[in-house]
Amino acid sequence: MSVATWTATAAVALEQSQRRRRAWLGGFLMLLGLLAGWAFAAHSSAGAQATLDLNQAPALSLPNPVLPVRTTDLVLAAMCLALGAALLLRRQTRGSYLILSAGLAAFTLAFLVWAARGTEMSFEGMLASTLIDSVPLIFGALSGVMCERSGVINIAIEGQFLLGAFLGALVGSVSGDLWLGTLGGALGGALLGTMLAFLCLRYQADQIIVGIVIVTFATGLTSFFDQSVLTPNQSLLNSPNIFGPIPIPLLDRIPVLGPILFDQNVFLYLALVLLAVIHTGLFHTRWGLRVRAVGENPRAADTVGLSVLFIRYRNVILGGAIGGLGGAAFTIGSTGQFTSDISSGLGYVALAAMIFGRWRPLWAASACLLFGFADSLQSTLAVLNVPIPSPFLLMAPYLITILAVAGLVGRVRPPGADGVAYRRE
């Protein structure tokens, strides 16, 4: 078979695969539309209304919308059906996931309106909780992007969270300085990043196994010191202050978005700054070009004079420090206390968000918001007494994680040399 024939055959196979995926996703959206029309609209009383609270201090007040449940859900169900049909009949791949996202958003809003029937739901509070829950995940996803764009798999994000949270609480309590606690959390993550880099690059150990070992090590270490050191000295060693919200004048008074984006603590602002810096650095600077070259083809990068091992060491250690910051966000950014299960496996959720976001910082952050919304949603539904078993609500973020890594967004392509050890000849 000639190269031209093989290329044409591969293109046809790819187009058929994409067409099948669009058809499957379109059918899925239409099924959700039918479900919304039947379960939410048809089974709601004719006079039922839902009130969405859109006001939170210090933003300027707006009248809270009062929506007729049946009419609103019928409109949203029709939108979901129309978007599903458009996706089913679509011939182009570009823009398909935007249509899918719009359809899922319509179904979710229909569900929320149905859940809030006869009562008032704090929609503003749910959005704020979504952003707060997403902050540690954004740090973890950025840690993974930094490592894997250079060619090193980072399964150790959960361990970096735990050690960063532990040292953040310990240093913050002993010193009384929250910035020192933040630095301690970053250093804890950087130490585990150094361990990951040393074992994977110096001894070329299996990167996935090393990551799991590091998570196990960090879990055992922090659990031991929590029980033997922090718990007996709770008031002295495990009671740090937490960063309070820092309002940005004028911007925090913007209706709806003001309190959510511009009246938060320092970890949110730091996550947004790192997100912008890493995205710009990776795709618009010489440094990012070198990192991506090493992650895609280290041998070719070596032939033009790049130090593959140095770039990988640097990125993995920096990625570990960013993961440690995510751990510190759990303690001195939120709870004010370290517990041995404080991260609850969210390091793996951050890893899934990175894969869901196709190893791109902005897309990974969007995936983190999705997982944060799932966590916030289960809390909101529990308050509204929705007749859904609480264990099912609690597993919602992890269910989305499984769907993400199982290929909900289609086949994803990691960096070409991700997880491949490099030995210079």
C-alpha cells in the first residue's frame, strides 16, 4: 500500500470515527432533552415556581428571577433536543463540543429549576462554591501540565496535596505567618517533585509506579505525624489562621460575578495568575517551545542543544511546588486545620481534569470548574432536600472523573514522549 493510499484510508477512518461520536453525543443530548421534558416539566404542577437568588454582598442588588417551573423546563428541554439534533446532523467536528456543552448546560439548568420548585435557591452561592472548590484542583491540574508537557507523568499530585497541606498548617501555626505557611506548602510539594524527578530521570524507574509510591509515602507520613504530633498539640501546631477574602474595589460590586471573582482569598488570585503565566509561557515563549519540544521528541531536542534532563528536572520540581500550593489551599486557604484525609483523592480528580483538558492549562482549568460544580451541586441539592440518595450525590464528582478518563471527550493525545524515559546516547 502506498503512502498516499494509507493516508487517505486513515483520513476516512478518522472521519467515520468522528461521525459516529457526533451521532452518539447528539443522541445522548436528545435523550437528555426527552428526560428533562418528561421528568422535570411534565411532572411539575402547573403553578409551581422557582426563585433563583442572584444577590450576594457587596454586589449591587438585582431582582431575583421567579421562574415558572413547567414552562422554563419545557423551553430548556426543547433547546436540549434542538442542540442534540444539530449535533446528530452536523458534518463538521469543529464546534461540536461547544454544542455539547450548551446542551448539557440547558439540561443542568432545567434540573436546577425543577429542584428549586416551591423554594428559593442560592444560585449565586452555588457559583461561588464552585469556584472555591475548583481552586485546589486548578493548582493540581497545572502541576500535572508542567510535568507532563516536559515528558514526565505526574501521578503524585495527591501526595503533593497532602504534604503541602500538612506543612502549610504546621508552618502557618508555628510562625503565625500565613505567607510562610504558603511557602512551606510549596516547598513540601517541591520536595516530592524532586523525589519524582530523581527516581524517574536519574534511575529511569517506571513513572506511574513511582508516582503511586510517592502518594503512599506522603499519605503514611502525614497520617503518622498528624496522629503523633499535630493531634496532641492541636492548639499549638494545627490551628493556623486562614486567608480572608480580599475585595477588589469597584469590581466586587459588579452584579452576580463581582463577589464570585473579585471578593476571594489570595489562593484564587494566585491560581488565576499562575494559569495565565503558564498558558502564556507554554504557547507564546521560547521557554514553552523548548518544554513542548522535550515532551514531544526529546532526541530531536537534544540534537539542537537542549538539555533534556535539566528541562525535565526543572519542570517537575516547579510542578511539585504548584501542587504543594494546592495542598496549602486546603488548610490555610479554607479549613484552617489539617486532617489525614483532607484531600479526599482530589489529586486524582485534578489529574483527570488535566487529561480532560488535553494537557492545556485553560482547558484543564475549565474541567476543574466542571468538577467543582459537581461538588457544589451535591451540597446544594442536599440543602434543597431533593429526593436523590445522598451517597449518589456525594459520588457525583468522582463519577464525572470516571466519565472523563473513560473517553467522554473522545480520544486524547498526550505529549509524544510523556512517560518515556530518555537515555542520551
